[in-house]
Amino acid sequence: MDDFRHERARSLKYVQIVFAVLALFSLTAALAVATRGSELGLPESSTYPISLAFLMVAVVDTALLFVWEHIFQRIEF
């Protein structure tokens, strides 16, 4: 039984790290596009929607992180 708990804790930690890294990457991309979009070769009219999309992805990743943790805590082995 201890092996299951150990693997479960390790899996939860892995999922938390993956979602956190994805959220940070999306947030960084949103900031980069918002501040340096024209330098990256994007038209001025596209920088706002692209940065907003990256920001939304970061928000969804963060929400999924909390939802996954909530679901994972309810599962009993």
C-alpha cells in the first residue's frame, strides 16, 4: 500500500510541475508578444489577440492545475 501512495504522490508532483511550466511558458510568451510583437515580425493588429490567447492558455493551465489537484485528492487507493 505504501508503494501506491508513493507513486501517487510522485504522479501528482509531476502533473503539478508540467502544468506550472506550461502556464509559465504561456505567460512568458504572452508578455513577449505584447511587448515585442512588432520586433518579432507580427503585424500590430495581431499582437493583442495573440498575447490574449497566450494569456488565456496560462489561465486555463493554472485552473487545470488546481482542478487536477482537487480530483487527485478525492481518489482513494
